[in-house]
Amino acid sequence: MELDLQGNIEKFTLPEILQLIAASRKSGTLGIQRDDAIVMIYFDAGDITYGYGPRQTFHLGQLLKERGKLSAEQLEEAVAVQAKTENTKRLGEILINREFIDRADLEAVVKKQVEELLYSLLSWQSGSFKFYENQYPTDEEITVRLSVENVILEGLRRLDELNMVRETLPDFEAVYSIAASQGGRTRAVTMKAGEWNIMALVDGRRSINQICELSRHGREETLGKLARLKLAGIITPTGRKEDSAAGELEKMVNRLSGLFEEYLTDKRTSTTATRNITQIVMEK
């Protein structure tokens, strides 16, 4: 018997919809739409096997690069090849054919990609959905197997953190600095390496947005760590907003510094370096 499942997310939450499909052990495709965003989730006997959103943020190549499985140059080369084929070839197929990655690397990152897409869906409060029984992804897709229950639990944990970030850091343009200890009290703070790395970017001039851009961690993880540092009283807002002009000045200074280093380490290029420095100063 086919499962007649369609309606609005306002009446049925996504966790309820996923649970119903899992409990019925149905196979097919769940289509979800909000405005012009459309996501397709594939099921096999109640388990999630794939998810696809044409505008999803979590791109395969970027995830492989973040995991250290792919260099920026290899990704650029693969994307260029894909563009020449007018996107008829999958990026994963190109990467494997060129031996930049193996199939195990691809399967691991596809699983991560599908999980991130599903977690982001759980924050949707509006939209429509429809389940298409016995419709599956094409054979060229790399499928996974995810428990609906695990996806819901982890997604809700992330929603809790997202709400915490929104409440703790309501303005991402606000500038933060390291908070001074009060009453001369010595603070014995134990932090992990990632927290130290992010705190080092808090200098009283950068905004939350600028810190996220400079952080080697993802934006979501950086925001979570910043929120916890604020709640712990380690960082505090300065009352100022980000200054785009100051940001451009910092970039210019960094570029000048790089040219001076090049000049000092290679005397043979001193004339060229001096000319470049003069041109940059004149332009600014």
C-alpha cells in the first residue's frame, strides 16, 4: 500500500515526517520545498540513503579540502574539467579518475555532506513536502545509510547550539576584546587548542564576522566557541562595530609587509619589489 504523505511543514514538523517514513519502512523520495529551495531525501526500507539540494552550502570539494584529502590546486583542476563537460560529469567521478582521492574518501565525505544537509533542514519552520513512493536516486550517486533517529537527535543538538549562539551573540558586526580579570583575581582557565586559536583572533578591532572569516574552523564551529567564550566571561563586546575601512587598511599593510619580506630575502628582485610597493601606496 502506498504512503499518501504530503502537506505543509507548519502542520507536520520534519522530525515527525521522517519518523513516519522510518516507522513505515518505506522506500522512495521525500521532496521538501521552501520558497525556491528544493531538497530531495531518499529512503530505503526506512533508512536515509541520500540527500540532495541544488543550492546546498556543503559542497563536496570544500568538505574534501577541509578534511585534508584534497588540495586547493586539485580542486580547481577538477572544477575546471567539470566546467568543460558542462557539468555532465560528477565532481566525485572526476576526482577519482584523476586519482586525487579514492572511493573510501568519497563515501566518507558524501555521508558528511548528506548529514549536514539534513541537520540544516531541521531548522525549517515553513514549506511543503511530498513523499514519492519507490522513486530512487540515479545509479551514479554514492549512497549511504543513515538512521533517522540519529539524524534527528544530532540535528536537534545543533539547533540547541544555534539558539544559544543567537541569544549570546545577537550582533555579528559587534567587535569583541579579551575581558580583563575583575578584582585582581587570577583566572585559571583550561582551554582546548581550537579555543585558543579563536581567542587569538579577538583583538578589540575585529567583529564576529571578521573572526569567522579568518578562523581555520568552520563558521558554525567558530560561532559556537565564541559564544562559549563570552558566556565564560573570557571575551566581552567593546561597544563598537566593524570598520570596513580598517579591514582594508590591514590588508594593505599585510601586502606591503609581504613585499618587504620578498625584498629582504631576494636582492635580485629589489627593483621590482620597490616599484610594486610604490604603486600600491600611490593607489591607496
